[in-house]
Amino acid sequence: MVETIQPARALQGSIRLPGDKSISHRYGMLASLAEGDSKIYNYSQGADCQSTLACMRGLGVKIETNGVETIIHGVGLDGLKAPEGMLDAGNSGSTIRMLSGILAAQAFTTRITGDESLSRRPMGRIITPLAEMGARIEARDGKYPPLTIHGSPLHAIDYHLPVASAQVKSCVLFAGLFCDGVTTVHEPVITRDHSEIALRQFGAEVESVKGAISIHGRPALRARELAVPGDLSSSAFFLVAALLVPGSRIAIQGVGLNPTRSALMDFLAAGGAPLRVLNIGESCGELVGDILIEHAPWRGGILEKSATAALIDEIPVLAVLGASSRDGLIVRDAAELRIKETDRIATVAENLRRMGVSITVRDDGFEVPGNQKFHAADLDSFTDHRIAMAFSVAALAAGGPSRIHNADAASVSFPEFYNMLRSLSE
């Protein structure tokens, strides 16, 4: 699919984003393990989160959707069934990593794979702790999907994450659901805590003290009625678009404002973005509110160390913003970008250069000088959803129409993206 993006005179309007992907994944898995029927409103329709539901269906869970709500008929902690064939996580690293913790504790063997991109993403970070808990996992070349997970009784562990990762933390905590005793995960840096919140919502006993998260095994998970807030990560594209295009004013309603995800707004505000947060409330343990942003010159900034880790998914669109900023953007300590859906350092650099933007690439990051102009170009998502959306935003500030090849990659996380972008440009 090729999407043509016209330059925007201004972006104006109010939008409500689809459900948060991180929360949707977790609700889908935990509702399946609960006793009773859970109703989930605003569950993400993105392909990644639908892959999670497809995997749960493959494990014997009945799931209904009607466009407004997703009804999951939970089978209880011990009710999953051996799948008839291989489970397919599609492009979703969240699905394969977090679900592996659940599969490791089952009384059957499961094979789980993904698409070509996911099959290149290493899984050693989950294999190591799960093996320590008693699981036996086979992987291609010892670390790549497909995975063959031989379920077995697991035992609780006290595990120190070598690298901060909410997905790996969640994998171990989900495995800990099935253990006698208490499983504890120690984080080197605090990561998003959606799993801890969701586990508590479903009735698990979870404690968090100074970077140590503990879960008590064998809880009776209870079905819930839950609403997924708008996806804060998806808001990054619209926040950057407003800062890029003069005269813009965008209100984003009902967004999740989890404090462990505040790095995006903190970083933008530090560079001069005029952000306002309104109507703050709480829904199912998560902070929710509205974000109002207007166009203003952005100064630029430096991302390194823990700040890089916190914003790893937003770096492609921040690179676009950096090119138009006063001082540019420097990114360090971002080697993780090399093993995302694409090598995002390489794909960001390729598309920026196609638009006439200068960038200096390093092994673990890059530097984009400021005060640059975007030229219309033929661009490519390289089948990466965040690259597709980041450069659609860049195209809004180009001198003429640009074309995004493989634009349908955006549907992995945000199938409504292009319609929503056009609604603000009209």
C-alpha cells in the first residue's frame, strides 16, 4: 500500500486515540486466566494486540468482539488447553515475550512463532529466567523464534533483570502466577508498570518496593469490566506533528497518563513544547486525562542512558522533530533500536536522507542537526509501523506531496492512523 501525504497548512481538532497497546496485551492475557467473563472496552484493534487474542483463542479461550467491547470468557489459571497447531504472534514482541511466561507453566508443549521480522528478534532475555524457573525452551540458534516451550511445574525465583525491560519483567511475573511462593523481579531502572496494575485489578497480590516487584503465586484471578485508556505512545505522532506544523492546535482526549510513561511529555516540555494536561482522573488503576498542544518552536535535546530506554519506541518520530528544532537531537545508548521491527537507526537515517535531511549515524545512536527543511520524497516504512507513522508526520512539513511505501505497516499498532491524520488536516 502506498499512502500519499500532502503538506499541511495547520492541524486542528480533537481526537481520541485507540486503546493503549501495552495495556490491551496484558488485559487480554490476564482476562483469559481469570474466572468468569471479562468485558474490555477500547481494546486495541491493532494487529499486534489482535495477535494476542488469536493466541489465547488457540489456547482454548472463547473471545467475542463487537467493535465496542471485547468479551473474554476466562478459563481460570489452570484452564488453558494445548493448541492444535503453532501459535502465531505475528509482528508482536509483546505477545511472544509475555505469553511465554504463561506457556512455560502449562502441562503441555507449545510452539510459537511470528512473522519474518519477529523471527529475527532475540528471545534470550526471557529464555534465561524461565529456564531458571524450571522451563525448557528450544529456540532457533538458541535465541530466535520459533520457540518450542515444554511446559512444566515452575518454581519461584528472585531475578535481577540485566537490562530494564517491561516485557521481560512481565514474562517472569506472569510465570510467577503459577508458582508456589513469591517470585520477585528486580529492575535496574523503573519500567512501565501496567502489568503490576493489571495483575492487581484481576486480584493478584503484587508488591513493589524500590525497584523490586513481587508476586504471590496461585492467586484466584477474578473477571473484571475494564476500559483501556488511549495510547500515550501513539500520541507522540500527533504531538510532534503539532510542533512541526505552524498554526496547529490539537486536543487528545482520554489518554493514559501512567507516571512510568511520563518521559515523552517531560522530554518534549523540556525542549519548549507547550503541553497542557487537563481533566485528570483514574480508570481501572491507570491515570487518564486530556492533552492539549499548540505549535511552538522546539529547542531540541539529548537522549542518553535511562532517558533513551524510556523513549526507545518514540525515537523515530523524535528524530523527525529534531531535524526541525533549533539545536537538533542527539541519541546515545540506543543499540536496542538495531533489533526492533527493523534496524531503526538505519531506517530512520535512510528516510531522513531521502528527504534531504542530514544525519550522522553511530553504532548506538545518531545525531540530527537542527534547522533543516524536509523535501518531498518517496519514503518507505520497511514494514515497520513506527517508521511508517514517523515519516508520515515528517511529510506534513515537506515542500510537496510525499509517498509512503508499505504504509499499511501502521496497522500493526494503529489501523486508524491515516484517517485520523487526515481528519486534522482538513
